[in-house]
Amino acid sequence: MNIAFIAHDKKKDEIVKLAVYYKEVLKKHVIYATGTTGQRIIDATGIEVHCFKSGPLGGDQQIGAYISDDKLDMIIFLRDPLTPQAHEPDISALLRLSDVYEIPLATNIGTAEILLGGLKNIEDIVNVVK
């Protein structure tokens, strides 16, 4: 699967912890991320991450383009709903595109755990069947 990771500044520590916890699952997939988030995941896990630009510098739009080109299967976007974002229109467009193209999208840690946990469970089932 192709999975994108995005996190607002106040959520970067959470997304790194999530990536560390699911490292064994994530390393079997193609991982994309916006700039700083991607670099933090690389530093913490050592897994390969294709880094786009930072969100405010166009990274959200780059991920949106990947959605519309059918190049993403899942998005983990830990948003900070209490802090205004200068690039809010880009964020809204990305959320809209994920709905239009029916891409699973987690915007909080609870939903992210369910999506990544489900991915891990699917892999465990496949391994048992083999």
C-alpha cells in the first residue's frame, strides 16, 4: 500500500510515536509524508519515506495530486483542530479529495490506530494462511 503521513506541528510527536509503534508494518509499504513529518519519521524509525514539501509550502497539494492520480491508498493526517493554519484551504482540499476518491483518512490518533492496526491484522492473517 501507499500510505501518506501528515502532522501539524503540535501533533508531530504523536505521529512519530505511531510510526515507531507500527514500524514493522510500515516498512512493508511505500510511505510518503510532508517535509518535516517525513524527516522525523525517518530519524525515529530508519524506514524509507518519500518526503514532499512542507504542508504550507505545497506538500498538502502534492499529496492531493497523488490522491487524484490514484497513487495513495491511505492517509494518516494528525490535525491540530485548535490552532488556525495559514494553509487551511489546502487542508480542506486534501480532505475533500480523500472523500471524493474514497481514500481512508485518519485525522486523529484513535482513527489512525484503527487503520494501522487493521493493516497489521490483515498481514498477520496472510502470514498464518501461508
